[in-house]
Amino acid sequence: MIHITPQQTLMLSIDPIDFRKGMDSLIGVCRGLVADPYSGTVFAFRNKRGTSVKLLVYDGTGFWLCAKRFSRGKLAYWPSSSSDQICATTMTIILNQGSPAIMSPSWRQLPGSA
């Protein structure tokens, strides 16, 4: 599995894409999102049925195109609007077919620390 760090910027395509697109076509999609594909940003795409995810990232020497096809089921969650905030933890949960909507908040006040 690919390791996504908190320092990396994540951009998700809300709308599904045609998964016949290869690396060069996805780089063009990234440019269409007004984002620099050479910036090290992790770009995430899903197919129409929600059974596969593709990640595209530039590591300084070349592009990585990672594809994950789920052996059972489909994505439990995918953001529906651009206002949904995605972090490295949330992306990992999504890639493991989980739903971050049922997660507890990342930060919470401890008892007695008021």
C-alpha cells in the first residue's frame, strides 16, 4: 500500500473518471484542475461504479500511478463536494473501504484539562 504522509497535499476528483485513462491523460486532468502535477500533490480518482481508485503523484524523478481495485464491494465513502476536507488519515480510511464519517474527531479535550 502506498504511504500518504500528512505533509502531502491531497486533491480528489469528486466526479468519477474514465478508468481507461492512463498516466498522461490523468496529468492533463490534473492541469485542468488548475493544479501543478509536478508539485508532489497526491491526486485521487475513482471510477463510476466505485470499485477502483487511482492515485497519481510526482516524486521528483517521475510519476507514480497507483491503482487499487477492490476484491469485494465498493467504496464506502467518497467526498461529494469540494468543501469536504481530506487529510492523510481520511484518505487511508477511504482506501481501506472505511467511512471517515463515523470516526471520532481527531482532537478532543481530555477530562480535567479545562
